[in-house]
Amino acid sequence: TIACMSGGMGTAVTVADLDQAVSAYSVAVASEPGAALSAELIAMRRVIDRLELTFSAAAARFAATDEYERQESLSPIDWVRHHCRMSGHGAAQRVCVGEQLKRTPLTAMAVEEGLVGFGHLALMARTSQAITDSPTGTTFDETALLEQALVSSVGRFRVLCHHARHAQDPDGHANDEVTAVEAREFHMVNGSDGMMHIRGKLDSLGGASLRTAIEALAVKTGKDDTRHKARRNADALIELSGHGLDSGVLPVRGTQRPHLQVTTSLETFLGMSGCPAAEVDFSLPISVKALQRLACDSSVTSVLFGANSAISDVSRAQRSVSGATRRAVNTRHPHCCWPGCDRPANWTQAHHLKPWARGGNSARDNIIPLCLRHHWMVHEGGWKILRTDDGSIVTLPLAVHLMRELSRGPGTPFLA
């Protein structure tokens, strides 16, 4: 244990004593009434921040020794992370705070007095480290920043620290941005269940660019949109990539622009019983419903096989919906036709009211624009979308659609 002298009284206090005091306090605070907890939480946080300050100073002193090597750790931060059960970021933050205390004494004193929190001090220490360690940096003066810390939340103070860093060392700030860009990474791994697992990291500006695009597409598409935010974000990312493929702005590879290539038999395309699934590059085989959704708005090439699976004929690729038809449809319907959805038509996919694979033509009256989510709901989500006799568009969930069809009498085929 580490002993310290308390208040000049000459009484040694050990970590064990502190632990016992915390245990006793935990019991006492558990019975505090709600009205008293606000003041108690503020006082408790101040004590915790003071302990964080003491811990950081001790961690920095430990990092200056070779004890971590004696205990076979890779670095002092790695030792603190492992033995003190912290994250790598948390361990590095405490060591940084401890090492920068000589440059941030006023902020440390403000923590002791409860005027700012440990989070403010951690940001101050990072700023001090960045400026003083930079080849283009200068000496660090905490005074002006501390005045702002006294009246700012930790979140706001983070931004102010970046402004201060740029003001004192613009070249170093720019170099950090270059380093962050070079550290970008994005991994895509297919799991055994067919899901694609993604992970990565982006620099702040790159992340802001992606988030701006995602946020614009991740808004709810109507009052009945029950998707949670994470699901809407994922759908927006897929919609963003799909729009890039459809718009033809991606670089050409091998004389062709990138596109999803689906390979299927005629039996699968027609949804016949016992047919195999369709195949897509980078994906597990897909269902008939997914295939028919993609076929609504795609180019189709037929390949005929003769004996011994030799190719006997390859047709010319034809659009299921011609460009002229699509332009006319977009003019007639300037946004997704799902009631309540306002996704612009140029961000939608062409949908055949009577499926193309079942004989539906690609005339204007059989085509409506649907956004990615609602197009999926029609094909794979169990919904139906219909045009009534007066020309309006209505949607029916699966249960309602089935009841409607059954009411038509036995022997009557379901609506396409």
C-alpha cells in the first residue's frame, strides 16, 4: 500500500483506509433522499476528479521507470491498461495528464477546487502535449484556455482546444489532419450467416462527409416508419452505394461501369417451384423475391446453353425500363409513390405494378418509382402496392392483402 500524510496531522492514510471509507460512504449514500442527491453527486464527482488527478500523477511517475519492463509489459500504458483494468485510451489519457501537470498547474488546481472537471484537464493536457511536442509548436500557456474551461462544458471545451491548437500551431494542426487521413481504414468481412460485418475508422472531416450524406437519407420516411436509428443509418448507407452504382458516376472497370451482376436460371426468374436461388458477386445466393426486385429496374442479358453446357447464344443487354420511360415516370411522379414518402424520384427505383417476370410490361402506366426501403417492403417485406381505378396508389400489409384475395372467391389467381 501507499501511505500519505493527511493535513499535517501526521496520520498515515493507506489505500486500504481509503477503500474502507468508500465502502462506508457507499452504504450511507444509498439511503440519501432524492432531494439531497444533487448536491451529493456534485461533491462526489469532485472527490473522484481529485482521485483521478492523484492517479494520473502516480501513473506518470510509474511510466518514467522501467518497472513495466520488469513485469514484461510492452509499455507503461499497456501495463496500466491491463493491471488497472482500463481501456487503452483511458490509460494513455491518465499518463498524459500526469506528464503535463508541470505545464497545467492552474488547471490542476481548478480541479482540486472543483471549478473544472477532470475531463477539462485531460483536454488541456492533450493540447499542451500536441503544441509542445510539435516540431512547429511553441510554448504552451494554459491561462486563456482555462478561462474558457471555467464556463464551458467538456464537449464545448474540446472544440475550443482545437481552436487554440490551430491558433498557436497551424502547421502542426494540418499535419495531424494528414496523419488522420493516412490512418483511415475500412474492413468488410462476410460472416458465415451471410451478414457482412464492417468496421473501420475515418478522420474527422471524412467522417463528417459520410455522416452528412447518411443523415440526409436516414430520416424517417413517414409516420409509419418504425425503424430505429441504427437500422435507418444502415439502410441509408446501402441506398447511397446503390445511387452511386445507378448514376454511372463510378470509374469504369474493364470497359464496364461497376454494377451488381445477378446470375439466375429462367425457372428462378419466373419463381417456379423447386428452383435454385440466384447468385450475386460478393453475396450469398439470393431469393426469388430479392431477384425480382432487382429485375424491376435493371439491364437483362439472356444466355442460352446447348449440349454439354456450351453457350449457344447471348442476347444484347436490354433495360427492363427504358431511359425515356423512366424520365416520363419521374416527371409524372416526382417522388416515391409510397403514401407519405417524399424521397426524390432520382433516388428511387422503377417498380412494375404487375411484375415484369410475370408478363407485366414496362409501359408508363405499369411503372412507379419506389425508394429502396419501400421497394424492399413490396417484394420482400410482405406488402402490396396497387393503383386503384381512380389512379391513386394504395398500400396493403400482407394480412390485408390475403384477406382481399380470398374474398374474390376460389380459383381466382392472386394479384401480381
